[in-house]
Amino acid sequence: MQAGNRKIEIVPGEGAVKGEAYMRDDFIDRKIRKMAEAERMAVPESLDAKVENILDGLETEKKDSKNTDGKRVNQTVRHYGFRRIVIPAAACLLLASVTVTASGLYRARMESMNHEKLETYFSGLQEADVAADSYSRPLTDGEKNRLEELRQAYLEEGYFPQKELAMLDSPEKYKKGVAFYAARSTFFLPEEEMTEEELLELIDFREKRDYSLAKITEEIEAGDYEYVKTEDSALPGDMSQESGSQQTQGAGEASVVPGADTAAQEWQIAYAGELSIRCAVAAEQGLYVGGFTMEGKARVEYLTYGSGTPEKFYDDFDEDGEVYSLCIAPDGSVYAALRGLASPGAEHGWLPVIYHISPEGTLLNSFTVGEREWNIVDSMATDVQGRLYVRMRMQEDGSYVRIYSAEGELIGTVADDNNYAVQGAGALGQGKDGKVYAAAQAVGDTTAGNIAMTLVSVDPENFRFVPVAGGENVVCSADTIYPWKMVAAGVSETADFILWGYNGVDTYRLGETEFTRVQENWEMPCGTEGTCAVLVPDGRILYIGASDGFQGTTADGVEISGKDPAKTVLYYEPLVK
């Protein structure tokens, strides 16, 4: 099943609530609690202790590092897969919930699985390079209602499917019915409404997977089972792909096909730096990336296109933390938003500060933009006049977009209203016309519901959001369940905007009433959890993803977590293959 240039009709989409638990937070306890809220489960009081016990059993390494005074300190760093972060916590919740309403037939069905079967379901969760399930299409309202009814019959009455759903080793092998592509945790559904048998197969798979997750995690916690993640078999340097203009590169540098258009080439380049990359922004000749080191030091680096070896651009920040977002001004200067780390016992933390840095890497000015705990600058963009637009997260007064001059003076704010909300969305970007656009939720469109994604421009004169289609003709994405994380100007006449999110890549042309899905999430070269994406000048999308993460503690006792630099890869992908 190939996405191609499939048109997406404008219909009510599914909600983004469940995805928020996986997208917003870095620390394990917040992930757990948000996930529990989404599932409306009570979190056991012993949950934190259970999770900590499991984590303590994971392999650790002592990293010898230097403090700011030059003295060496011991820092504990744990390495794990992004998917693995939430598994122990989820299992604790599942163990409490699996037995509440289950019938004897249900119990017998679960307990009839041999240990090899349990391991298969568990390893599928561990090996997947995404943090949440996705679907080839949204479920209809009828399917959602029938799914809940059939699940109750499955649990309480032993109403089971006649067979198990099909497993796919590649999306191209999907033919019909319900099937599951484990590598990307994607359910392929038939175009027509699912039959009762197909719905039961879906329910059966979910229940068996959840039960296996709980049982194996329980064994790990008790010390009766040790899970060893399969090592990546196709990391840069060991890859041997051959397909047209696709290039395979080892660490450090890409090899360009002579005489070929780079826009049609696929590059996979190992990152050779020390940064846990949080964000990136494309410049004319290269890429700025921001994040933090394993010691909790914020840094901005620069990489030329096709290279995985970075140059330090700026790291003279006033406090430890991470660079959470970046953008480039019309004059080539760089804005870097710092999310600082709170010291243990401090009353506040993570008050964001924006650093304005010259193209030569010298500080021009800096200014604070947050007033309360946990404020985060989620994304930034500049318009053609050089005004800076800042998308705030968890802003107390509801003014989630702020507009600043280049000198850091507040020009005005744009608040969520009865029509559009950016708090539950995210990305900002400059369009071809030089205006700044934002991903938003169309809360005022009764036909789309409160969770449909749309695109609006930010009016800097009247401080309001303006629909791109004009008037009440709101443009919504049908199956963008998770908010778009990138809004970028299109590079051709057929696309005014490129929008990347956890569900895939959409293009949009101004004046039209539908988006075009050009890449599904299972067609991406890497997982979406922890991944950032930018549009490079030749029209390709650059994904920066990591197959593993780390969790550690700074010299000051502050917990940090992020991508493992040694497992980070830069993937250059043509927009349309």
C-alpha cells in the first residue's frame, strides 16, 4: 500500500489526546501519569517505586566527564530505546486492569499462550521504532462504537475471532482485511468498514499484546527474564542498499551521485557529534541543530548538508539546559530558545530565554519570555520583516503566540479563541508570502470537531489567527491524529506548504480544500518518537532520529533524558519518491 499522491478528504479526524503522552514530556514519571490520564486509569501509589526498580536493573555505565571548573565528575547514564521508556509503567497499569472484568474464557485464552508467543508480542513492542500505534485510515464512528461493544463481549463473554490478524514484514505486502506492520506499529485496515470478524481480530491482537507486555515486564521485575534488544542491523557504515540514486553512507559524509539532482537522492548519515539533538533549522548551505550534551550543557552546532560531523556554533548559555527550538532571521542570524534545568529544591525552573546570535556565532542579545514554571518555547519563526514569532507552551494567560522585535521587545500576543487553538497544536513556519503560519486546532468548526488540524496565518497587526482558505471555509486534515511538528514553505508550484507530523507528511496548496498525503508515517526512514524534521533547500525532508535514548543525572543532581548521540542518524528523503 503506497501513499503516492493520495488526496485526503476533509472529514472529522481522531483526537490528539492519546498522542500527547508520548510527544510532550521527557521524563518517565510525567509520561506515565499523562498516559494514565488518557486511559482514565488510577495510578497505583507504588508505581514510582516499581518503575524505578525496573530502571535500576537496566544496564548503566559510568561516564567520566568534566564539570565547568575542569574537575572530573562521575555521571550515571542509562541507555534505552524510546519505546522502552513507557513499557514498564504501562505494564504496571495493565497488570491492575487486565483482571478486573475478564471472564474465565478470557483468562484461559491469555494463559494458553506459550512463553515464545508472549516474547513475540513483547519484542514487537520493544523493537518498534515508534511510540504509539497508527492506522492506515481513521476509524469511522460506527467502527469505534462497535469496537467498544465487541471488546466487552470479548472480555466478559469469550466472544473471540475465528483467526488471528495477519502480520506484515513490509507494508507493500498488505492485500486485504486487517493486518499489522510491527516495525512501525501500524494497523492496515480495509477501505470499507470493518466486519465483525476483522474488529475482533484487532481486539484480540491488542489484548494479547497488552497481556504479554504485563507478564514479561513482571518477569523482568522479578529477575526471572532478561530481554536483550536486537542490535540494529542496518546502521550507517554497515548498510548495503542499492536502489537507483539512493546513497548509503558511513559516519561523517554523504557521497553525491555525480551529475544527479540531489533532490532525488536518499542519504543516511551517522551523526558524529556529542549532542542530544532536540531541534534543527535549515540555512542556505547547512543545518543548525540544538540540544544538550550528556552533561546537561546546552549547545548549538552547525553541519553542512551531507555531513554528519558538526562544528560548534554557540554554547555560551547562562545556565544548563537544552536548546528546545531554533529559527533563522532574514539577515542570517539565529534565534535559540533555551529551556533551563531547575536545580533540586529550586522554586522555579525552565523559564525560557531566547538568545539572538549573529551568523558569526556571537551573542547579539537575549531576553526571557516566560513567567511561570514549565513554560517552554515550542517553536519559532520570523516573517519577512524580521519580527520573531514565538509559540509558547503552558502559558498561563492563554496567549500562546507572542511576537517580538529583533531587539527582544514584545510587540503583541495572539491568544487561542473560539475558532482556533495552537496550544494543542504546535509548529510555526514562514510561508512563500513571507507571513508566519501556524498549525492549529479548528475548535470553531462543528463539522470537524475540536481536534481537527488546520493551518492559519498569524496577523501581526490585529493579533489574531486567520484561516488560510478565508472566511469560514476551514481547511482540516482528516487523519492527522497528532499535531504537525513542522510547517515549511513548499518548494514547487504544486505545494505552498509542507507539513510534517507523527502521522506522515502532507502538502497543501493555498485555495484548495484538501491536503495531499505524500508520505505515511510507516514510509519514513526512522521512527517518529523523538525525531525532528526540517525541509532543506533542495526540497528534501531531513529527519534526525535516534534508535536509542539515554537517561542520566548531571553533576548538580538534575535528571536529564534524550537521544543517544551515538545512535543518531540524519536521513535525507525526497519529498515524493
